[in-house]
Amino acid sequence: MPGPDLPPAADPMTAEALLSRWPTGARKVELLHGVLVFVGDFDERDLETARRTYLGRRPVLNADGGLEVHPAGAGDPTPLFA
């Protein structure tokens, strides 16, 4: 859930944030072509959290506001939902 009123990714998790932030704020999670796709409304703070969670993987935000975690590789991944 994007917005300036939310804490940065490094801040501790609160009950309110738990219901709206990645990964607990995901409405649906799918595995498509080896890519984890978290459906929701996420932003750069969630992306940073996913980078720390999935070391070596390549998380990226897609055009629908979802978060995708691509397998390890070189360069930035192309979102499945562009």
C-alpha cells in the first residue's frame, strides 16, 4: 500500500503495517514460469524488503502494482505483467 504515511522498510513491523505490507498484504500469490508473483499494491519499500528476503533473486515491481521475484541471473528482470 503506497503512501507517505507508511514507515520505511527498515522500521519495525506494526499490526497495521502487517495487514497492508508485503508479504502479508498480498491478495494472491502465484508461481508463473518460475517467478513468484505477489498480487497487491506494493511500492519501493516492499521491493527493498523482498531484496533482503530473497538474497540472490531479482525482485521487481510490475505495472499492476504487484511484486515479482525472478530467479537469479544477470541484469534487471523484465516483469511478466508489464
